[in-house]
Amino acid sequence: MPQRPSNREMKALFHLGEDNVLGPDDFKDVGEKVFAGMLKKKWIEAVEGQADKYRTTEKGRIIHDEEVYFTGRWKR
């Protein structure tokens, strides 16, 4: 069972994607520490040629989708 993401990790995973490339500077309350933790868990990967920019990996997209389904947010 994958580790549940925190609210800040969920916020970042929600806005990131294969095409959407963002970094800690693009969020008001999600910092480098959160991105470092997600990078360590292999939920995101660094984008070549762009400093401090990341995109989700397949594992990160699956965790986000399962978490949204698991918490029942689609019902509320």
C-alpha cells in the first residue's frame, strides 16, 4: 500500500502532470522540502534543462488518482 500523500503533496500532484511542469516557486505554500520528499518517493522527476522544475511520474499519477478515489472526494 503506498504511503498517503500530505495535503501539500496532493496539491502539487494535482497541478503537476506529464505536460505541466512546475516547481516550488510556483506555489505559495508548497516549498522545496515537499518537492524533495516527493522526489525521494519517486512521485515526481526533475525536468532536464530547467532548474527546479518537476513533472509527475507514472507512480505519482497513480497515487494521486487512488488517493482522490480512496478519500471519497468525488462524492462530496
